[in-house]
Amino acid sequence: MIFRSRCSFAIAAFAAIGFGSNCFAASEDDPSCKPLLDATAKMEQTDHHDFMTERTGDTTTEAESIQVGDVSYIKVNGTWRESRMSPKDSAAQRKENIHDAKVFNCQYERDETINGEASAVYKTHQESDEVKADAEIWISKGRGLVLKEVVTHPDDKMAITIRVDYANVQKPAGLK
């Protein structure tokens, strides 16, 4: 989930990723970014559950989000609620991020197995007026979906790790 305001982790993380996740903007014209853009677009259309951990100095914050159909849910301070930002809103935010990015570089790094699933790992570097960030993004070779992201903000000495689960995703219990 990168090009967003520097507000709290939970809000920032959920703002750009219908989750997703996704945490990056890219040039649609750069062929090396196509797998990332395709995986992000596919994720925005696929039910998923994100598990996020932010580390800033000695402080660790955890959060979750779930996307089911055209609704996103976020867990903040232990309580689930429906997000004000729908998956469609997240897709629009991603497109705006692409437009606003001043620098974006993507590069295939290596193949790696994550949770028993073959994946391609990409590295990115991106800059906007608001933030600079680097990321490693694991994309499933078989499903073309984002499996994990590790985003670092060197200026803030912050790292965000996001693990994405696609199995048995359901609306959080207890929500109407």
C-alpha cells in the first residue's frame, strides 16, 4: 500500500490498497512495471485479507484489512469497521498515484518460494512530493497476485510488511 499522506499507519495502509495492497504507483508505460500493475489490478478484483505490521524505531503497530466483493473492511485498535474507501476508490487512488509519481523504478530481482508458492520478487523505488519509498513485492507466478510486500521509508526509518491471504476470505464476523 506508499504514495499517501503520512497519517497513521492503519489509515495510510488501507488508503491505497483495496489493500492492497497495493502499495505502489508505477509508470504504465514501463514494461518492467507491467507485472506489478497487473498483479495490483487483479488483487483489486479479488477477495483478500491483508495482515500489516509497521515498525518505526522501537514501536510496532499491527493492522488488518479485508476486501470482499465491492466492500473493504479495516481493523483499527482491535475493532473491525467498514472502510470509507471502496476497492473502486482504491483503484482510483492508485491511478492518481501513478499520475503524481515523480520517480518510479521497478526491477525483477529473483524467484523465491513464499508459503510454498513460487513467486517473482520485484524491487521498486518511488518518489512523490510527499514521500520516498523502496519496496520488495512478491507476486505469485501461478496466480499473478501479490503475496507479500515490504515497504521501507528511509526518511522516516519506517518499514511496513504486508502479507496477503486469498483463502476463505469472508466479511469480518459481527459486522452487518
